[in-house]
Amino acid sequence: MFRNKNLRRRNLLLKNKFKQDISLELGRKHRPDYWIPIICFILIMIGIIVVYSITPALKLTTGLSPGYYISRQILAAILSIIAFLITAIIPLNFWIYRRNWIVIAALAITLLAIILPVNPAYPAHRWVVLGGISFQSIEIFKFAAVIWLAYFFAKAIKDKTVTDFKKTFRPLIILLILTGVIVAIIQSDLGSMGVLFGMLVIMGFVAGLPYKKLLFIFGILIIGLVISIAIFPYRIARIETYLHPQSNCQSPAGYQACQALIAVGSGGFLGLGLGHSVQAYGYEPEAANDSIFAIYAETFGFVGSIILVGLFFILFYKFIKISENIDNNFARLLVIGIVAWLSVQSVINIGAMVGLLPLKGITLPFVSYGGTSVIFSAAAVGLVFQISSYTTNIKSSLNNPTRRVNESMFNSRRIRRTHNPNTDHSLEIKTS
């Protein structure tokens, strides 16, 4: 009895502490946006269909059993549904209270990936292999980073320190440099570093970080990008391939990019059809992983590619609308961070496959083969789905003077009422 009483008292004190820290109040719960999980399920099913269609080719090129890839992809889909349900049900307060522990766990797993011996087939410190189970540490790091950054910027808005150099800008610079060293250099994952950088910059922009400081961050990015490319010869070769694709098709650095363009081009208007992919038979490396969009375009053609890109566009548009209609800064920034994560990653993957960007080893969210990416992408979407239950009707309260002030002062930051330095009303949802 006394133990339960003390536990309730401790939880109440903890809740009051974080209420003073940032606002945890959410509005009246209503029906969530069920189109979000429906679209994600469709994307996951597209990935399963494409992987299944190229299973004979994967069997010939890898020597693995016919059901190896498809069974793992189906298992990843099941686990992604479980991850989605967990994050959709557990309240946001849980993630705020344990944000530091989540970051510590992600750093520990990243350190484990660096310490453990690398897979000879993938000579980079990105995977943790334990007892036959392998997963990418960077996907867990992205999930932890988006929660921590949302809290960091929401706290800065609450304390009115968004423009403060010591409390906001300097920690972000230190974080950016350390993350760049770990992810881009030690783990040799420049694509994922681009995703993390996109998350930080977009969330900082929405939170109200001054333009000069954002430009300074871009300057640091350019310097870091030049250094990270210069110290790795294969990255220099990829840049040369990107600039002169046809002249480097036979080189190791340019082979995959050229084969991807051949796959996309050979798909034509309607595609070659399921089970008729040619590039999957040993021509296109990583046909089920990083290059799955090229195989998809070869299979379903221009029309299918437009449909796939359209599904991503609708999903991200819904995320943005949710962020515009939520009155809690942590929830808003969390949604913005997740849409930045998934959209930047999608642009990098698809852009590389069609020759608009240099080739990067990064998955297409929900579609590419790979359990860790699918699971944690679904977990992130589960958070957005939960937040969609607390949106407010913007049009119904336009007569609110506080709302008009916020709209006029901060509409240049795209997301309405990001913060108001003259009042704390924007930190809480007002229920009628």
C-alpha cells in the first residue's frame, strides 16, 4: 500500500516537473487519420510484392533458399505492425520522460556496431550481428534523434532561448560535429548523415532558429561533406560517376548507378511486368535493398513509379497538415522531424536511382528489403498517427486574437504558430 502510494507520488512529481519543462497537454482526443496506416501498409505490401517477384533472381545470384528474402520481409512487415501499434498506443509523455535513456540505448548500440567485426560482404561498421540476428544501428539512432531534437527545440521555445547561442546553437553545432564523425566517417554512412542533417535543419527552421545560424550550419555541412568525401577514395569515384555517368559504367563505383538507369529506362511506360525483371539477375547490385526503386520502375514502368511517388507525397502531405493543426510544440516538432526523416531519405534513394543525386547506400522507407528500416519507420509513423488524434480545427477558431497574432508573426516559417515569444499559449491545446 505504502509502496503504491509512494509510486503515485513520484509519478505526480515527475509529471509536474516536465509540465514546468515543456507543455505536455494535449487536446480532446478524436478519430485519428486512418489513411496514414493504410498508405504505409500499401507501401510495405509493394515492397513484399517486388521482393517476391525477384526471388528467383535473388536465389541465382546469392545461392540462398527461395524463401529466404520473402520470409524475412514478411517477418519485418509483421514486426513493423507491432512497432506501429506500440508507438500509436503509448502516450507521448512516455517518450519524453525516457528520451535520454532512448538516446543512451541508441548510442550504446551504435558503439556496439563500431566495436563488432564487420561483415566482409558489407565492410562498414553499420550492422550489429548477434546470434544470427542483424540490424542497423543508424535506424535506432534516427528514432532516438527525432524524439530528442523535438524535446530540445520545444524546450527552447518554452524558455524563449531559440536564438540563444550558448543554450541552443552551440549544443546543436557540437551535436552535428560528433554525429558527423560517428556516422559519416566511422560508419561510412554519408546518406544517413544527410537524413540526420535534414532533420536537424528542418526542425530548427520550424522552431524559429535564425536564418544566419541556419546558414552557418550549412557552412559546417559543406566543410564536413568535403572532408568526408576527400578521405574516402570510393566517394570521390562516385562523385566522378555522378558528373560523368556514361564514362564510368565499367568501374566499381559507377556500375550500380549505370545499371539503375538501365533498369529505370527499360521499364518504359507500363513496365515489364511482375517476374520479368532482367536487372535483378545479377546486373543491378542490391536489387532488393538500396536499388529496389530501380527494380520497381523496371517492373511497373513510368505509371507505377508515379503511383509510388504519389503515395509518398500523400503521406508526407498528411504529416504536414497534422503538424499545422496541432497546438503542442513537442508534438508539432516531432511530426516535422519524422516527415523530414522519411522524405529526405526517400528523395536521396529515388534521386540516386534516376541519376539526379550521387549514389548512396540508403533504403527506400517501407519498400526496401531490410527489417530495421521498415520497423523503425513504422514506429515513427505510429507516433504521428497518435498525434493525429489531437489535432484542432484551425478554421473554427480564427476569431481567437492569440491565434491571429501567431498566424501573422510566424507564417513565414511555413508551419503556423510554431512559437510566440510574447506568450506561452501556443504551448498548450485549448479545449472548448
